[in-house]
Amino acid sequence: MSNKNLLSNKKPRGYWTQDKVFAEGKKYPNRRSWQLAQSRSYNIAWTNGWLDQIIGREIVHGTWTKEAVLANGVLYPTKTAWRNSKDGSAYVIAKRNGWISELKHFERELSFGERTIYKWLLSRDIEHECEKTFQNLRDKYPLRFDFWVPSKKLLIEYQGRQHELGWGGDSTDASEIKKRDAIKSSYAEKNGMYLLLIDSQLEDEINSMLESHIGKLQSRDLAKKEINQIKNLGGWSKEKAIQDAKKYKTRNEWDLASYGYSYARKNGFLDEACAHMVRVHGWTSSRKKIWTKEAVVLDAKNHITPGAWKNANPSAYAISLKNGWHQEATLHMKSRLKK
């Protein structure tokens, strides 16, 4: 998708009323095409639980037999990749019917929150188990807790948006998730275990919650092998988000295409991740002006002093300072000339 198209999808704050979201969703043949073409309205529909009303899953009865679903699942390296693909409906059917456990090829992966918890436990050498199951805890199939810390009789669950809305905003899936959550909560209470539920999307908040329940323990630097292991578990980290940002030329393009933008903004390193990007300056009658280095230097030549430039075009002036272009841009100005 071109940068021009990405910019055209950006609507002003408050634009997406319920009626406009419903009208937008009706334009697309399936959820995936809507998400790719207009991610903002799709996410609003997901957040508000409107997806089932607007656009159903493109499942043709009889097409997704068990054999067809399992054959489709083999095509994807991770469960997340399968769930987010054009074949996401096959993933949902596999999950509802308990067939996913029959696919043994999936690479292990953790969500952002699970990854953050795992890193915190590992760096403090706290004995723990991931994906903990108990013999007498099951629904249609065994239920798992994200982490088990035996020394504290502590169970930890990271609950992303799917616990409230279902995967992909599927209301039936949301009901099933809530049902399983209730079973696990009851099991923990009956067996004298404490269940810690975490739903924050900020690393500092997650770490603070773990510290309050487990204790303020000295952390250690992870070994290179451990760092590489964590990198392979999926989920967002600062390093991964900054690497992801390098794929895009503008903040708007990154924001529309990837959750990495939101992760960087929420965790306070957005400017660092976007340092290589050009900045978009205001609307003109016909186009948006992109403040590249060349554009900034050229604009500066229209002014004879830094003060005059700052007063006439504060955005270009500020960008020159932020990106280290100021000295070059103002070499011709009177206040910069040697006496």
C-alpha cells in the first residue's frame, strides 16, 4: 500500500461514529480485507464488539472439515500467524473443537505480557513453570495457567483484550474464554492458590505488580543465550519495536500498519523509534508537506536569521534541531556568520 493511500485512510478524531463504522465494514467481503484496508474502523468495531453484527466469518458449512483444518494449520509456523492470516476462521474452528493440540509443529511463542512476565521471573532466578496444567483441571480439554510459582503458591495469568472481546472480536469465542477463566479462578480458590490477573500493556506496570506479589528481588543481567531465547518467543520488546519501525517512512504509515507503534508510544520510546522518519507538516490546499532534510534546508534559505525562521515556520525550525540539521540549515544566516 502506498504512503498516499495510507494517509488517505487517516480520519480526524471523532470521525468514526457507530453508523460510519457499520457502513465501512459492509464494503468488505471478509474481516481480513477490512482490517488491511481500514484498520482504524476495524479496531473500533473489534473494541466495541460489533464485528459479528457487521461482518461474519467467511465459513462455508462443510468446507472446514477436521482434515481440512489440520492441513491448513500445518501451513503456519505459529498459532498467532495462523489466527491472523486469511485462514483465521480455520484457526477458530480448530480452537473451538480442541483440534489445535493435535498440531505439534507450532513454534512456542508468548504474547507481550507473557514475555514481560517470563523475563522478570528469569532475571530473578525465580523457580516457575510456564503453561502450567493440573490433572483435575479441564473443560473440554486441559486448561492452562500462563505461569506457576510454587514457592508462593502463585498462579499468574496475562489477560489481553481477547479475554473480554474474543479473538478477532468473535463474541462466541469471548463467551468461551470467560467460561474457562471462571473455571480456572474457581479452581485456584478451592485449592488455596492465589491467582494474579494482569492486563496492563506497560512493562513498568507489569513489573510493579509482580514485585508487589512476589517481592522486591535483585535482578541479574541475562546471559546471551537467555536473551536470544526470549527474542524467539514472540511478543513486543523495545528492540523488536525499533527494528519494526525501520520498515516505515512516516509515523502515520507505521501506526496504520503495525501494533509496534502503539507499543512504542505507550512505553515512552516513540521518538527514539521514529528518529529516522520524516515528519509530516500541516495540510496545504493540495498535499501534505514532508519535512525531509532537503526540504528543511531549502526552507531555511528563505530567512536571514534563525529568529526570523523560527517565527515564520516553527515546525521546520524545530525539526532541524531535533534531527541535528540546524547548523547546516542556518550556515547562511547573519547570526551564524563569523565577524
